[in-house]
Amino acid sequence: MFPYLGLKASTNQRQIDERLQYHPQVFEFFTTSDDVTPQGLDHLQQMIEYVQKSGVEHIVMHHPMKFNGQHNEVSVNPDTDRKQYQFMMNSSKALIEVAQQSGTQLLIHGGYNQPVSEILGKFGSISAGRKIVLERLDYFKSLGSSNVMFENSISPLFDFGDPQVESEVLKHHYRLCYDTSHGFIVLHGDNQKLQESMSRLRGQIVHYHFVDSMGQFHDSLTLGKGAIDWQPLKPLVNRNATNIFEINLQDQFDCREMLESYKYLKKVWK
């Protein structure tokens, strides 16, 4: 079964139907701030039920990436960005509740791609910023338990690849989502270090975003189009985890790049 055919879409039913024709085993909703309004939450719950009735057992909701044009950073300061902070906390609580009621999962990014200069300006040090992130993730873990997971970022506040950072993450016993492209970019395209990182965290990874990259910036490439060496990763993944193929699409109503990635990985890992 592993890797699964895992596909991603918004809550737009036309997008959802385009994905469902391929009978995915895993479905991930890419939500936006509109999906966590009262009306949006009702629609999201209807779409979750719609996907479940189609026979998909494994469903993940990706927490909204942005609010008011800014990334939803877990580390947001409530004193200087009150509205941003309120959205981050309230939307997470609302979606955790949806996940618990529907038997699905909520994925929250531990960070996005804040530059180091911005982090230092806000927190004084990377370690101080990371401490805030871990405290907030602990809170979401206490609320969501087995219905919440946390994804690695490009930002050093919650990146994977550094053994010391990963050791700290492991101590918190988080349920993790590992995005291969994020890890590869943090490690500047070093395949050996990516393999070591995925191996260290394997026991706590419950979901993968399989994405290729050249390892320089966030390019979200179809598998086989980037520089990741996929063959050595086969014995290093947690085969009890789920996965999707989070690839940039030329057309949001045509998921062919995701399908090509699935076929590529099945061939490489046969």
C-alpha cells in the first residue's frame, strides 16, 4: 500500500471531484482563512463528509498558510500582531475540533520561511524564537492529541536536518509531518543529510509530503524533476505513516503532476 496515492485540493468541489476520480487513499485539504469562518467551517465539514463517503479513510486538513497576506507563523507575537495571533490560535482550535469530530487530522506548520534577520529582530535569538514555537506546539498537542501533527519548515524555528534541533523535537513526542523538499532545502541539497534526518525522526513521523526540489528554494517539483535521491529513502520512511504528493500544479483542476509523482515513486521503490 505504501506509498499511498495521496492527493491535495482546496475545499472547491470541482477540485475535489477531479481528485476523487483517481480513487486516492489519502486526501489533504488545503484550507484558507475563508474556510475557518462559520460558513466556511460548515462547508469544510460537508466536504470532509463528501470525501469520506467516497471511500477515503485518511483525511488531513492543512491549516491556512496565510491571514491578511501574511504567513500564519506559530511564533506570532500577540502584542505586536494581535489580529494575526488571534487568527492563528482561534483557527487552530476550530480546526482541531473539526478533526476530532470527523476523525481526521489537522496539520499545523511549525513555521514557514521567516529570514534569520527577521527572527533575530523579533526574538533576539533563534533559540528564543524556537522556545515560543515549542510552547505553542505543546499547547496544540494538548488540545489535539492524536488529531494534530506538525510540519517542518524552512525557517530555523522549526526546521529538520540539524541533529540538535531534532533531538529537542523528539523530546516533545510530537506527531510529525515530514516535507522532503523543506528538509532538502534546509540541508542545501545534501542527500546524505536528508537520509540521516528522515531516519532519526522516522518513529514520530505520521505523514509525509513527498516533494522534489533542487535544494535551493521552495520549488515544489514533480518527483524525478529535482535533485532528491529517492531510492535510498525507501528503507528510511515510516511505512505506518500516510503521504501525499504536494506538487505545484500548472492547473489546480488537473492533478497530473501529483499522479506522475506517485507513479515515479512506485517505480523507484518497487
